[in-house]
Amino acid sequence: MSGDYQLEDTVYLPFTTRALTGIPTVLVSGVVEIYEDASLTQITAAETLTVSLDSVVGFNMCSVVATAANGFGTGQSYTAILSAGTVDSVSVVGEVIGQFTVEMSAAAIRVGAAGAGLTAINLPDQTMNITGNVTGNVSGSVGSVTGAVGSVTGAVGSVTGHTAQTGDTYALANGATGFAAIDTVVDAVLVDTGTTIPGLIGTPAADLAADIAAIAADQKPKVNTALNNIAIYLVSSTDHVTPVTGASPTVTISQDGGAFGAIDGSSSITEVGSGWYKLNLAAADMNAAVVYINVAATGADALGLTISTVD
């Protein structure tokens, strides 16, 4: 499992341990260590390993408290491995069980917090308010700017708080065909058309933090909201390759690490074909920050997956 998280988040890394035959098998004396980038220093006090979660043999869960106090930092990648343990009497030392990053994407940055910021952002055709200083370049049309501006390339509707200019450009702008004359013409057009300047250029309706949060939220399932068309692929528990068709899978879920139980009566799993099944989860089943899913069917390998939600 991989993903980009915020510093101070708890990261959940589900993984399955199997015997050489491919059958899910209990992990014995497992120990997890975490490496930052290519560092040789392990992080060993941030993780909690649960073997055979909810008594599901071979289905393991490693939770990682990714805090600064535990040695994690922003803009870093992390790899979790088994540094000890056996499966069916065979050593699994060195097996990678999960990878994740901390605040390496723009969507993961806490916009608006003290000291937070973005060095580059591309939000085409957005309407927003920016309060504070912008150090850098703004490319595209701007409704209005209040305060001192170093330089502007492109058309500007109006600027207040600027330093009065002199010279040829100033004389041209304030001459008989300058700004005053243009303003008179524009006023006449507005009267004739019954429009106003705000009506023409639009009114900003959302600030930067809300836009960034909306982009991040759109990339994840919503809490307490039905989620449909979850793809499930079942293979034979004999050769672990052949697709299983005509099965009647049993689906159980755990919400936020609680006990596994049956899915809601309005949820369903139906066969698509060639080993593929479609799982639809009702809103009641999605009412958690993390939903753990276990799919079992006669003659098929058990399948485990997780879904993280946002408000």
C-alpha cells in the first residue's frame, strides 16, 4: 500500500503473508522496521503490528504513527519491512510490507497553517481571494489588486495603493485619450447595457484553502456515502492463478479497526465474469475513516483491502 500523508497522521499498512504454496499463513515472531528514503537508520518505535487481524489467518495490519516526535519529516518517503519473522518456518526478513510518503504532493500540504505555503500551484480558471503577500509571479488575468505591485504583465482592471508615476507613459495615460477618456466611454457603455463592472468580471467565491481541500477530497471516497463498483478479482485457492467464477463471496468489514462483521443489507457483491466481481457498499458500511474489507469464497483465496474516506 502506498500514499501521501500529512505529518502527524496515522498510516495503516495491510499486508498478507503466504506459505510457499500461496495459501495465507500466520506470521510468526514478526518485527517491522521503517526506513526513511535510503537512510540506514531504522524507525522502530512508531509502528504497531497486528498479526492475523480479527483472526483472519495471514491478514496482517501495521499501523504507523507518523509524527515528528517519532522521527518522521515532511517531503520524505518511507519503506516498511519485516526485519524478523517466519511464515511456515521460512524466513521473511527483508520483505517489504508497504511504502508511503509524507507531504510530498501539493494536496497534502496544510494550507493556511503558520509557516505553510506553496512554491508552485496551477489552478486554471479558479475564483479565489488571496490575503497576504505573494512573492513570485502571477500569470493570467486578475480582477483587482490592492497594495504595492513590483511589475505587472498583461491587462489590469484597476490598482489602488500604487505610487503615482511621471514621464511619457504617465502623460499619455492622463492625456486627452488617456484613462479619464476611456473611463467616460466605459461608463456610457455600462449605462446603455445596464451592467456593472463586478457583474462583468465576477465575484470571488472561495479562498485558496477551500479550493485545495476540494481538490484533495475529490480524490478520495466520502465518509458515510455509498461507494459502488469496487472491483474484486478472485483466484483459485489451489493454483492461485485460475479465475474463480460462479462463486457466492462472503464480504465482511471492519470500521476503523473494529470487529469484522457482515455488510449492510443494502450492500451487494455480484459477478461480472472471468473471476471479476463488483462490490457495492452502502453508506452505513462507509461510515468510518478507514474501512477494512475481507472477501472470502469457497475454492478462492481470501482477499483483503482497505478504503480511506474523507468528510
